[in-house]
Amino acid sequence: RICVAAYGGQDGSLAYPQITDANGFYQITGVEPGTYSLVYDPCDTRSPNLQPQYYGGSQSSVGQTLVEVRANAVTELDTQELRAGGSILLYLTDSQGHPLPGVLVQAAVEGADSPDIENQVSHSGRTDGDGAVVLNDLLPVNYELLYESCPQIYCAIVGYYAGTSWQDPSAATPVAVVVGEPRLLSDSYDPPTPVASTTTMTAQPVPSAPGQQVTFTATVTAADGSVPTGEVRFSLPSTTSPEDAAWVQLDAHGKATYTSTQLPLGTHFTYAYYPGVGLVAPSEGGAQITVQNPSGEGTGGGTGGGGAPPAPSPVSGTVGAGGSLSSDPAGTTPNASDPLVVGVTSPNGGTVSIDKTAPDTQLSHYRILNVGATITAPAASTANPLKLSFQVYDGSLPVGAYASDLTVFRDGAPVAACAKPGVVSPDPCVTSSTTTDGVTTINVLSSHASTWDVEAAQVGRVAGADRVATAAAIALDTFPNGGASAAVLARADDFPDALVGAPLAAAKNAPLLLTQGASLPTATAHALAKVLAKGSTVYVLGGPKAVPATVAAQLSTLGYQVVRYAGGDRYATAVAVADALGDPSTVLLATGANFPDALAAGPAASHLQGAVLLTNGASLPSATSAYLAAHAATVYAVGGPAAKADSTATAIVGVDRYVTAADLATRFFAAPTLAGVATGTTFPDALAGSAQLAHADAPLLLATPTSVPGPTGDYLASVKSGLNAVHLYGGANALSDKVDTELRNAL
């Protein structure tokens, strides 16, 4: 069992993993023409203790023999002989002699920054209940052993072998490995006491205009007064290249700085600190930075949304039949200081007045935006109604809320959608709602004028007529003004390939859309045209049987670049997606034989900058096993089948799918501003929803079609103080109105 991986190809990143059979043979098929680097590494504890190496017998990338692959040709390779490997057996205790279980021990080649030592020579393992760990497959060189603690979502260095201080890596003692002579070591250290941390952020200048350079500075402070080390992740889902803002190292003063010129109107984002050396607790926060049109006059930024703007003077005027009056001069666009522009069209002549003094009505399960107006107008009727328009600046929304959460109220009662376009039923009703350039326009028909509020629903539904339309609605909700950098496309009528798409969508600043049949559905094509510029990339998940070549051809005809991630089965496809994410530091395993665990794992994997890989129920497929063996990653097993498939992974297992999803949220999302709920009985709505949540750094929870399970409600109740919105994904057939009511009660 030797893992073989071919790296290279035309884009320099393709990987084709294989495992040798009982006779040491392997064959890699479907390889794109190009030049490849082949790496051989023992896969797991069932493999012989051998040294890793490159093709050609070299343990150095400098001395390797590259392999040229040509189209329509078979490349035969020479037999490779791997040399015996060294091993280390280490016992860890504290200063009192008590075993230290669960410590991640990393063996890195001393001076590993030299060009002749590559990633395959770094090995790791966790100490067992006796504080013991065995590291095999080592080279006959000097290794540095470092100890890491992974109490939450990030591993921190807490010690070095025979080092005098975990804060001083230079004091570590290197370990010489000799083949055929296992090194028996023992060490003791006392892990540092966990220290709380606080992260804050400022931005300059605020407010800013689109295209203006904005500099963000995150400052991390530790409760004990020490200067933390580690990184800050700036999550800017609206930027053109979010990867550029992913991670920034703290400087000697505990500060991380990021500069961007690509912030859209009303930018929302989160920032989170992940510790480096020492056991400092992670911390995070959310903020809204005011980005407005140059004509705007907004002031300030910071956390949260709302804040009462100055009360404008009432506007009054006489109009003829069919005449209109606006609360603001013609051409006015809502901004931070004037977040609402109201228009009134009266079917009858007379006096119309608009007073934009916000009613500030306290409405249960809604976030007050201080946006509203009292309108007077001539008498109207359902046959000849008033036509009202409310233009709302999206920057007034709290962090975690989207345009879909905006709700219009008349006299404290929410206004429903019109049953038929242009028909006042019910009275009043919303006839349309659109978002453009950071402004949402809601058009209302009403038989009479009154007092109106526009608020953000804490529990809101994102849905379409079917699963494809729901995915399109979620895409438009995530990118109401366009600006997606790519799109991810998956099959609508089966789940395996799409299960791993949420982290990819977040990493590529992309929505996840669905397709079915031999051509692209109209709703999907429409959403693509709205959110994605021509020439951008659409990432297709799965082979031609999942997403036909005719669909890929249609995408090309529409002007998009098409990149397909596919393998021989769902497990290999998941590995292909993980490879596309680079070298994720964390892997979440979930069964590929069913959908709930993997769907809930998607946003969590994105939160951890990780990937989702699939198990075949309670067994580990060869593609998944090979990937894990080739990557030094923290591994979580989500759900019972995955935990059985990999007993070495950290298990997150509930008694059912609902508890497992809630446990994931509890572990990785301590204070979200947004949460999503989808049905746990079918998969399509949760597929696209999990991608939106991955963008927003928010958890996915599950419910039955008719009720909210206890663990789901309990989690939401535990974090409700920080929640600005909960999204229900799918229509009433997927999640009934009773679920909506129960969620409101939980909050």
C-alpha cells in the first residue's frame, strides 16, 4: 500500500492519486498531456515502514525525474525501489508524570525550508491514552518535533521536544533518525494555560466610495497582556478576489492589516483570529463598513446596522390623477445618511405628503432599521390602488442579513406578496422586489396610505418554484448586484458530486447553481447572467453522466470558461475538489452514501479553510485514504458512518442527522450573525443554501418538513443574541409555515 500521486499537468496543480496493489503495481488513466512529478509515500499503518521519494529514486525535488505524458500514448515507468524508513516512538507526560493524550506531534525535517526537502517528509500523529505516538516512514536525517494542541478549530504550538520553552523554537533538540534503529524518546512538559483573546477592527477611511482604497486593521489582545501570534482571516465575500484577503499574519504588535480597493456598496464581512504559538483562544467579530456612492454623505461604520439617521423634513405637494411625488429630489440614491427614498403614485388628484420620520415600531423577530414613513394621499381602492415604492440602502442591513430579509410593514403588520402581479390581493401587497447597486426597491400596491416600516426579518425564506429556481434565488440573494468571481454547477436530481461544493463556492466567491437534463435550465441561465460576467469560470462538479457535455457546451456558448472537477466515482470527485482548494489544513469526512452529514459539513469546512471528503458508509474509499495519507491535515469525522470509517479522526456524531448538524454548529460557530435551516429529508435546497452560508461564515442546521427538532431550536436559542437573520431554504413544501413559526419562537 504505497500512495502514488502525480502532480503537474497543464495548469501545474492537477493530482492523480493511486495506491499500489498487492504486487506493487499501479496504473493512472485519464491523465492530461503534460509534465508530471510523481511522489511515492506509504499510505497508512498497514504499509511497510519506508522512506518517501520522488520518481527516479530521489528524496529531493531537485534530483527527481519528471515524467512526460503525451496524448494517445502509454507512458511506461521504471520499477521504483523504496528504501527502509526510520521510526520514532515518543512518550509524553506532564511534569508530574501523567500521560498527555491527544497531543498532535509533528516531525519536520530540520531546516525544512531548504529546497531539497519537500512536503512528503513531514509526518505527524496523536498521542494515545498512554501519551505514546509512533512516527514511521522517516528519512535518515535530523527531525524537529513540535507539539500542537487543537482544542477548537485551529492547532497551536504548545511545545518542542526537549525544549526549555514553547515560546522559543530555537531551544528545541533535534532528533537524528537512523534506519533500522527505532528512536525511543520520552519528554515532559506542562501545556500553557489557555488565555482568552479579543479581536477588534478599524477601517480607514470610513465611509468610502466604490473603488477607493480602504485599509483594515485587526488588533488581537490577550487577557494576560502577552502579544498573540497567529493569523487573522478577513472574510470579504463581496470582493472580486476573496482569496487575496484570506489570511494575514499578526505583526510584533498583535496587528494584522489588509488593504482593498474592491469593496461594493454596503460591504459586510467578518474577521477571525486563529492562534499561532501558544494556547490562545480564537476570537472573531463581524462588521459593516459603509461604502456609498460619491454623492452620499454617510458617516462612520463599525459593527451592526441601523442607527437613526437625521429626520428629514416632510415633503408635500399636489398631484394630478396618476401623478407622483418623491420624498427626495429626482435622481437621489439612498445612502448611509438617507437610507430610504419613498415614491407615491396616486390614481386620483389631490395632496400627497411623505414624512420619513421612522415609526421605530418594536416588531418581534425583526431587526429595527429606523427606516419608514407616514404617507397621506387621496382616497384609493383595490381597483385603483396607490403605487408605493420604497428604495432601501442595503448598507443599513445588520451583518448577516441579506436583501431577501427586507420586509415592508403597514401599521405594524407585514405586507405579503401579491397573489397575481398587478392585482391588489391581499391588500396591501408587494408586487415586486429588486436589488441593484446596493439598493433594494420594493413596490407595493395599497388601497390607502398609512404608516410604513421597512425592517429586516430575523427569520426569512429564500425559495423558488422548484429546486433549480430555489438555487437561482439563493444565488441572486447572495450576489444581488452581481460581482461573483465564478459559479459552481451541480446536478439537481442526485447529490453525490454536489455534496463537496460549498467550500469550493466560498473559496471561488461563487454561488452554487443546479442543472438537470441535457440543457441548462432557464432559471440557472438567468441567475448566471445576473451574477457572473462573461468570460468567468463555471466549475462543473461530476462527470458527463452527472452534468452532460451538452450543458458544458451551452455554458461555453454563453461566454463562460468551463472547468470540470470529476473522478471515477463520487469519492474521487471529492478528492478532485479538495485538490482544487490547494492544500486544506482541515478535512471533514462524511458519508457519501447519504446527504445530511456532508451538507452540514460544507459551511463548517469552509469556516476552517478545509475540504469535505466522502466515505463509503463505514469504510474508507481508496481515493479518500490516499488523499489523507498524502496531506498532513486535521481530520474530523461527521456522523456515525464516517466515524467508523476513520477511527483516528475527531468524531462529531449525534444520535441522528439533526443532532449531528447542531453539534457541528455548536463546535465551530460560537457566535454567528446568520444561520440557515434546510429540510433534512431532501438535499437540493440545502446544496445551494450551504454555499451561501459558507460565504457568510455561518452554520447549516436541519429541520423536518413540519417541525424544528429540539437540538436545532436549542442551538439557535443559545446564539440568538448575536443572530441578525435565520434563512429558511425552500418553499412551504420543503419547510412548512409551522417550521417558520417554531423558529421564531426559538428566537
